[in-house]
Amino acid sequence: MAVLAVQHIRKMRGGAQGQLMLGADGHAYVVKFQNNPQHLRVLANELMATKLAIAVGLSAPACDVLEVTDWLIDNTQDLEVDFGSRRERCRAGHCFGSRLVGGLMPGHLLDYLPEEQLVEARNLEEFAGVLALDKWTCNTNGRQAVFTRKQREKRYTATFIDFGYCFNAGEWVFRDSPLRGVYARNAVYAGVTGWDNFEPWLSRIEALEPEAVWSIAETVPPEWYEGDAGAMETMVEHLLRRRSRVRELIDAFRESSREPFPNWGRSKEDVRAGRFVATKWDDDLRIGRLM
């Protein structure tokens, strides 16, 4: 059953023009509507890929189907979509809702960290894991993350958000490119020395049972893909076949001109001790270099 949206809070940034709303379960959700400017299937992608990320143990927000009523839209001025030359009211019905990371307390959520704080993130190693997931699902957008920390904590924790362009957005085809689906800053990959850094997430993707993927697909409201069951079945079958190609796709990124893993093949002891090679991609990266 969908979670009922009971109150609008504010507009959110982003191409899908999401809205922050309160659900009847007491949680705040970033809500994306069927008539968002990106594509109807973005909602299906968000729900499926977020649940797949959680299934393999990555830090992603809880998500659900939200029911937004005509009454709430009619009585909330800001619930509209801007298409540039025209505006229209948000479409009532089943919407995608992603639990707001960090809750409603101000100052608990950042979408950017300075380099020295980024490399100290509590779960920095998960950027390798989400890279594997983004390559598997053919995320054609850059990897997005937000950062939170509890009071009196110095280090932030990354949570991975915005999976709408997985499966090549509205096309549901898999056109791979080495630099797609990767985080903008190579600092998060500096500690990668080999395939061990992609565990346990890579092995979980490769071993994920087909029944688990189909079960996630069945939670997607049919109206999010216009009831085209054949398109959904084809996409899921292709996704399942790709489990065996994830290492190949990561290798293509590794061998790209971006040089994302400058310490590939070095010992973990050297990296832990700070004796590692800085990536050329981040000009402002202040880390040591092996001599």
C-alpha cells in the first residue's frame, strides 16, 4: 500500500523538480511526480535502483510509493511543474518518495564536502560499491551523494541518492560508456588498490537471485511504465544478464583517460600509511605521492 502524503513542505532542487512532503507515517519524503520534466520511467528507475542498492548493502535512503491526492494538489500553490514555456499542476496519484536523509533538522545535510572531509567519510569505501551498482544498472548520470553526521561527530557519512537515470533514464536500454555513472571527484577512489575494494558489494550483485530482482520490479506501479509489461520484462532480463559484466565495465572505467584508480596494484598498507599516488583528475587533491 502507498504512503499517503499529508502536507507539502517545500520545493526541492533538481531536474525532476521534486517536492518535499510529509507522509502519514511521520517521515519526510522527496517526492517525484509522474509528469516530471525528465521522464515518467524515472519514477520506476528510482524505486527499482534504490531498492537494488539497499539489497546489496549500500547506504541509500528508504523509499516508497506515495499517494498524493487531488485535494492536496488543488490546495497547495507550489505543487506545479515548470516546463519553461508553460506550467502545469503536479499529477495526483502514485508518486515516488525517497526518505529525506538526515530528517528535517537544519544543518544535518550537505551535498558537498571539502576534500579533507570527503576523504575522511566514515563509509568512503562504499563509493567503490556504488560504482559497481551504477555500472550494473547503466546509470547515465553522475553519481550523486549527500553527507550527514550526528551531533558531536567529526566525520560525515555518505548516502547515495538520485537513481533516476539508471537503465538509461526513460529509454530502458543499456548504452555503456566508461565515464557514466561515476562520482565527479576521484578522491573517493584513491584508496582502491584492487578488486577486494569492491567487496562485498560486487559479489552480492553477481550472486543476486533473479527472484529478488523480479520481486523488486513487481513493486513498481504499472502506470509508471504505461502498463507495458513487455518493456519491464525485457529490461529486467537484460539487467540479470549484465551481472556477469560488471567487472568488465569497471575495467573500462579503470583504463579510461580519467585514471580513477592511481593506486591499483599497490599494497593496502602503503595506502593506509598515506604513501599513495594522487590522481591527476583532482587538481586540488592534497595527498602524498609515493617516490
